[in-house]
Amino acid sequence: MTTTSQRKKHPRPKHVPERTCIGCREIKPKRELIRIVRTESGGVAIDPTGKRAGRGVYLCKVKTCWEAGLKREHLDRALRMKITAEGRRGLAQYGEMLPS
């Protein structure tokens, strides 16, 4: 019979937060995604730290996911707001810099 002190203590695996990309609907680790946040002023902003206050959604670091999110208005629905043409243009420009 073994007692508690005699058992080997294995370190618990570190918890990795996961989020869903709204472009491709794949679940990935949070660090592999880019967060877009609804600001207090009613606009949208890219949140590279992932800690900014406000409602946020996640997209992969791939151009196709950004195009899908903007084209099908997944971002509007997920952020529960209508994104302005200026905000949409800014996000599209950022998405153009990403790899295919």
C-alpha cells in the first residue's frame, strides 16, 4: 500500500486558452490568433496584446480568414455592431499585410 507522500508527483500540464477564429471556425490557441476589439467610442481596433477592454473576436494570422470575416460580415455579428466603412478599410489593410 502506498501513501500519498510516496506517489510520484507529476506536474500538471499548463492550461492553454483556446479561441475560435470567426473566419474559418477553427479552435486554436489564443496566442496564434489576432484579437479585434470593439472600442468604447463605437469603432474597432486591433488588439495585439489581447488584454484591451471591450468585446473582442479572434481571427487567424492568415489573409483568407480576414477576407472571410470582412466579406461575410462575421465581424459585425460577433461584435454586435455595424462596422463603419473606415473601420472596415483599416482592417482590410491590416489583413493585406498577412501571409496567404
